[in-house]
Amino acid sequence: MTGNLLPWLVHGVVAATDIPLIREVKDVFGLGAIAIHAEDRLAMVASAVPAAIDLAAAFADQGRVAQIALAHHQILAEICVGVDVVPVRLGSAISGAEKARELIGEHGIRYRTSLRLVAGMVEFAVAISDGPSQPAPAARPADGRGYLKARAVLVSEVHARPQRVAATIQAVTAMLGEETVSQAERPLPRPAPSALRRHFDASCLVERARVPAFLDRCRRAPHLLSDDGLAFTVRGPWPAYSLAGEAGSLS
């Protein structure tokens, strides 16, 4: 347990019994290990803010915020590999151990409920999009009939591809679904003129014990999608955000 007098940037809440498993995780600011305050069988995980850093000024700097955000989520990702964690929204800062004690006392029931929900679960982000185009060399038709035939093939492909892509994506997501507790699709962005179109974007909730089997299926996905010129990406594991939700601002 850390009794640091510096302000803390909070990352999440875990069960106190899991403290030995996360004690060596590095903090955001390079001071060493994360700060941990245990109270009433819960533990608040945070990074002590160096005295030289003005946190308000840091969060007003877009580049600095991006660095802190990346480190914040990397800490949560490292913790969630072996420990259930309720994430706290980026930017939640508290004055130290006394405030941590107060918050655990005030929100302990909510933290325990969320920890029960995420028990044994992690989350992956899965996306399927158009891959980089591979233009085929265009053959010069010998006559008008050859031109019309090539044109008919092109038109047929344009009309047939959406149905074929939809069927392929359905097959791939069904395969991944065999190793997931649930899939929650996110709204697809409106494609920009110069951007590759995204066809599928979802959070996959996976039991921690099933992660190797889930990743094995992810490794098969690119081969299944390649004939339709589709690219597959998977990111994670992350904390089970879709179940726990972020605890919100604590300041």
C-alpha cells in the first residue's frame, strides 16, 4: 500500500486480494510502480503525479493527453490479463490516499458489483474493412463484343460483391462468436472519400480462459476474408469495458 502525498491519476479498482499480481506494473509518469491504496477489500490503482507536472496544463495539451491516454490504457490492459479491473475514466485525479479511502467508502458497492460482472472476462476490438486495392492489369478488348463482355463482368461484380461480402463477414463473425460470451457491434463511421470502408466493428467479450482459442480463430480470419479483398484487425485484450463501464470522473 502506498501513502504518497502527491496527487494521483486514477486508473481503476481491483480486489485487494489481487494486489500482489499487479504491484510491479509501471506508472504513467516514470516514477516507478503504480500507487495502490487498499480499503475494505478493494484497491484503487493510480499513478502518483510528479510535483513538477501541472496536470491541468498537461490535459490542455493535445499531444500530452494522447501520451497519458496511451499509458493509462496500457496499464489497464496489462492489469486485465490476469486480474479483474473496473476502469476509471482517463483524467480522474484525486488528492491522495485519504481521498481514495473516501471514494472507496462512498462507491464500494458499485465497484464490487462491477467486479462481479467482469469476473474472468476480457474484451477485444474486432474490425473488418476493405483492404488496399490491388488493380488488375486491364486487357485491351479486341473488338466491341469483347468490350461489352468485359463491361458486363465488371457490372456483375459490382452488384454481386456486397452480398458476397456480407455473407463472408457473417461466417467470420459466427466463427469468432463460438469463442465469445457476446459481441456488441459499434456504429460504422461514414466512409470518407479517400478512406477504406469499414464493414464490421465490434467489441467481443471473451472469457479469460478462452483467449488462446479466440486468438486462434482470429488468426484464421484474414485467410477467409482475402478472396473478397477484406482486411481483419483485432486489438486487445482490454478490460471488459462493455460490462463494467468506466466509473466516471472522481475529481
